Amino acid sequence: MPLVPMRQMLDEAAKGGYGVGAFNVNNMEQIQAIMEAARETKSPVVIQASRGARKYSNDKFLYHLMLAAAELYPEIPMALHLDHGNGFDTCKSAIELGFTSVMIDGSLLEDGKTPSDLKYNVEVTKKVVDFAHERGVTVEGEIGTLGGVEDGHGSGVSHLTDPQQAVEFVQKTGVDALAVAIGTSHGAYKFTSAPTEEVLKISLIRKIHELLPATHLVMHGSSSVPKELQDVVNKFGGKLKPTWGVPIKEIQEGIRNGVRKINVDTDSRLAVTGAIRKVFAETPDKFDPRDYLKPAREAMQKVIAERMTQFGQAGHAADYKAMSLEEMRGYYKKGPSGCGGGCCCGGKGKKK
Ligand code: G3H
Ligand code: 13P
Ligand code: ZN
């Protein structure tokens, strides 16, 4: 199947009441692991590359690997998404290369570190939406800054998404999908004990979804950081400190309340690292990269297949035929409000 616009995939997920995992990649083995997991579970999938991944791989490699994946897995709908675009130019270059979806993370300034204000976020996001929708490409924006209440920066509360601001942001930008900050953070160290509603605010998702029922919500920092994966890394020489991720049942509660895209990178990293450490520790005589990259790829496939089943996307690969970017462009153009349904009107042209 050709690469599909992420908007179509998330619309289908909303119809079916399930979530779609968005998995980060940097190389061929990771793409292969995801595609095998998608085939095994018959899942549509979002494959995403960060700015770091684009730089590490030279994104032309990633793009052509994705074209190979599309050819080799014709039954799997897949979207190629830019994760955490930091400005208009980064998003533009991804779109020009062939990404079918981009995230503009205007919650931070272009340095990717300093929190911005709403005015800046709206301006940069709208500029990306105008450019992307004209080309049929999906846009994810972010409101509130990720980090969580345990990351040691500030009080934490001010990082979380303000539901009213989320409404204003979606109305003014017309984004297709909205990343919300509910207390998760990137990486392995999210929580120092099993998270409760005090630190992981699933109730905030419920509120935002009530106000923005037509907007696809996105959960970043959604690795579950399972103890079994931590244990493999540590058993074979790793030094991970005890840590807790986002429990699957909380993600599933999010999915019941409008979360359609779930970002996972750390769980893949842990699976890959544990498998490689095991080969190095148990068979130190081996030096052919295939001897450790193959088990690493298999370990990543296993955790991703599990997530695909848990998020509910399993079994949905054959539900729809891919829309072209050209068809998607027409869809955005004909939305009565010009928003294609991504804004507050839900595609009806009437403000709620
Ligand atoms: O957003 C974070 C993802 O895990 C990507 O991480 O920027 O190190 O590639 P990265
Ligand atoms: P994790 O670090 O929890 O896997 O989150 C990844 C992510 O949000 C990528 O954008
Ligand atoms: Zn993220």
C-alpha cells in the first residue's frame, strides 16, 4: 500500500474506537520490526522519525526504506510522520521529502527546549497547517509542554494542557491531531512509583475530549517501560535505575476518551538494547552484527506486536483503501469551514 495520510488513519481509528501506535525509527531493522509486527497483527501503523533520527540516518535513507516497506507489505496502511518538528522549515523539508504527516511542536521555541507562548504556538502551527493541508499532509500540534510532574522542572502543573487553551488552539490552527500534556515525559524515567491520577492525569484527556470531540488526541511519552525489559537490560550489564512507565490500562482509558495516536520509542529501545546485551554477554566471541541485530529486531517486533494488540489497532489493516495525498487535499479544501473537520466545527462548518 502507498504511504497514507495519517489523518485518514486516525479518522478510521476514531470510527473503530481504537488507538494507533506511532513507533520511532532510526534504521532498517527498526522499520522491519514494526512492519513484521504489523503483518503479524494485521495492523495499520504510524512510523515516525524525529529530527535526531533524520540526521542520524540521513532521512532519504529512511524515506526509501519506507517505500521498500510499502512495496513489501502491500496489505499494511502506514503513515510516515515527522515527530517533534521544531519549526516551519523542518516540517516543510519533511513534506517535500514525502512524509505524509508532520508534527509541529510549537509548545517550545525553535531550540526545542524553551516553552513558548500561545501566540507563538498558534502562529507557527497555522503556518505549517496551511502549507501541509495544501499538499494533503496531516498536521499534529501540541499544547502544554511535556515533561511531567516528576521531571524536576518547575511545579509541573503549569506544563499540563489547559483544556480551554486547547479549544482556542484547535479553532485557530485547524490541526488534525493534538498532543496533550497529561503528566507523561519522554524516556525511561517517567515515574518513581506506579503512577496514580496525581501524576498521570487521564481525567484531563476526558475533559479535552468533551470539548474537542472531533480532534484526534495524541499521547506522547507513552512507553510502559515494562519491568521485564528493564530486567533483561540490567541482567546483562545495564544500569537502569528502578522506574515506572505509563500503564497499558491508562493508555486504554485514554483511547476510550479520544486518544487515537500513542507514541512509543523507549520500549523499543529497551527491547533492542536488552537483546544486544544478552548476545554480547552470553557469546562474547561473536562479532557479526547480524548475530545481535537479528535478536534485537525480534525483541522489538515482540513488544510492538503486543502494543498493537493492546491499543486495538490489530485486525484493522484491511478496513480501508489508502487515500492519496491529492484526495486528502480535496478533502481539506471542501470542508465547509475550510478546516476539513480538524477544527472546532467537526467538519460541519458551524462553530460549537
Ligand atoms: O520524542 C522523542 C523520541 O523518543 C525521539 O527521540 O529525539 O532521541 O530521536 P530522539
Ligand atoms: P517514550 O519515550 O515514552 O517512548 O515516548 C516517545 C515519544 O513520545 C516520541 O514522540
Ligand atoms: Zn514525543
